[in-house]
Amino acid sequence: MTNGLFRKCVFTAAISLNFTEFFGLKKNFFFLFLIIYFLGFITSTYAEVRGKLLYFYSDTCAYCRAWENEIANIYIRTEFEEQFKLNFIDFFSNADLEKYGISKIVKVTPTFIFVKDKTEVGRIEGYNGQELFWWQVDEIIKSGSLK
């Protein structure tokens, strides 16, 4: 469930609560605000705990197109996606790498950077076929830095 949908459901449920019966209090909008804020904090914290796979691509890159055709649709259905959500970033977009905690620049496409808690935990530069890619992903996820 996405954060927006979750917050909408929580807000709807919180509005329908009868605070006098449930909490023994009069309806208090400040109290309602605190509940919604706390639930929003929980959902945003969960999103930060989950890692990201930053995929830097170029529209003119033949290896990027090959990866997208062979791997992208499969990756989003694997257990790896549960740990590292796939994010597409255009190589020429001048993305702010510091917000992800990445200090080393991206030089080639495709580049795959695994980030968890604003720390780079693995990097794959280039694409040399399905078998090598899946082996590299497996090695990064099994590495001691992710346990």
C-alpha cells in the first residue's frame, strides 16, 4: 500500500472515531492531529528503512535498453525489489547524489547503486548479461554490510 493511500485510509478511520467512547475524551482536533502525525511518521520511517536501487540510464545507451528488456520487468517481481526499490534516474538529469548518501560520481551507463539508510552498499557499473547481473546483485545483497 502506498504512503498516500495509507494516510488517506488512516485519516478516514481517525475522523470516524468517536473519541468520547473510545478514549473517554471530548473530540479534540489536536489529539487527532497527533495520531495522524504519529502514523505518518511510522510510514515515512518504514520507507527510509527500505533500501533503493538507483538505476542510472541514458536513452542513447544500448546496454541500458538491453537491461530494461531483459531484467527490469523481472526485477520488480523479485524478492530483491522488496529490499531495494528500483528507481530510474536519467544520467543527464544532474540528480543530487548527496541526498542518497552517494559521494562517488556516476561515470557510465548503466550504473546500479544499492543504497540503504543513505549509505551506498553496492555498485554495478555496466551490463554484461543476465547471469552476471543476477550474480552481482546476489553478492551485494549477501554482503556483510546489509546484515
